[in-house]
Amino acid sequence: MDVQIEPTWKQQLATEFDKPYFQQLTAAVRQEYRTTTCYPPARLVFNAFNLCPFDRVKVVIIGQDPYHEPGQAHGLSFSVQDGVMFPPSLQNIFKEIHDDLGTPVPTTGNLTRWAEQGVLLLNATLTVRAHQANSHACLGWQQFTDAAIRALATHRQHLVYMLWGGYARGKAYMIDRQQNLVLESVHPSPLSANRGGWFGQHQFSRCNQYLQQQGQEPIVW
């Protein structure tokens, strides 16, 4: 199967593409895209990987599944396309960045600029039916995206993993905390963030401080 994904990631994940689960997954996803409206657009399913090659990853931010309303999802967790109103979680992310670093709130929720600096914006499930959150969670994407996290954990060190909410924090067992920085918090959604544990954590400045300690350029958030 010829999977159209960035070459360094294709090399790291090559063994996954021939496994039965992946063949079943791609067949199911193709059927979904043929018969119903799904997001993101098919050409952007692997956008997180394509914008952030394996050997350039500095930071990993794990989401659950894509936004499921028109015009929002474009293959990057928490990100929306230009001109789209900020979803509540993204509003809280930008507010915390402003409070932490003093930078102005961006005019766009398109986080391509993060991805191009080495932030892997990875959803655990890469596709979704329109208007139906988690509708593709049972198709097998998590096995594939877990393989991506394991590849980073095995072959890369001194990364920053930002794990927001119980679902993302459930991935922490794959990560060596002695070799990487793991920043955990509640999810930035209003339901969680307003109860405490999101605002005031200074995750973005702590991330940049760690990167600089490792001799890497900080992220321009």
C-alpha cells in the first residue's frame, strides 16, 4: 500500500502499513469518505506528519480526534483553518500563552506555524464523521498513532510532551521521563480548565526553557 506521508515518518512507520489492522483501517476510512461527509479533507489526513518531519520534532501535543464541523479540521490537533472562529479549547490555549509569555492573542487559529517549528500536533484519531465526535475512534487509528509516539520515544530524546486531559495523559506510559520533559495538565476545554489546573501552569515558557537547555531554538508560540 502506498501511503502518502512524509518520507521520514514513512520510514519510521513502514512496518505498520502492512499490518492487517492498517489495511482494515484504510478500507474503512475510504468507505466512510465515499459515503458520508468526513473531516479533515482526505488530502490533509496526515498533515501533522507532513508538516513536522520525524527528525525535526521538538514538541508533541496530543489531541483526541479532529473537529467535526465544516471548515474547521485540517489535520492538526487543536488547530482550525484561517478565518474560522476559535473553538473554546483553543481560546483557552491562547489565553494561557498570553498570560504565560505576554504575547498577543493571534488573529488566526491556524497552528501550521507551530508545526513548521517542530510541534507535532497529533490527534489520536485522524478522521471523524461530520457532526459526530469520536465517530471514527473505533476504526483503529489509535494503534497507528500510538506507533508514532513509540517511534519518537524509542529513537528521539529531549522532546517536550504536552499531555492535556485524561486521554492524552494515558499515553504517558510510553515516554521516558528521564530523557524527555512531560508536562501534564487538565484539558483546556472550558469544562475542565475552569475547574483549575490549566491556567497558570506556565507550560509554554517551561517548554521553551527546556528546549533552550538542550541547545534548541524555542517555539514562537
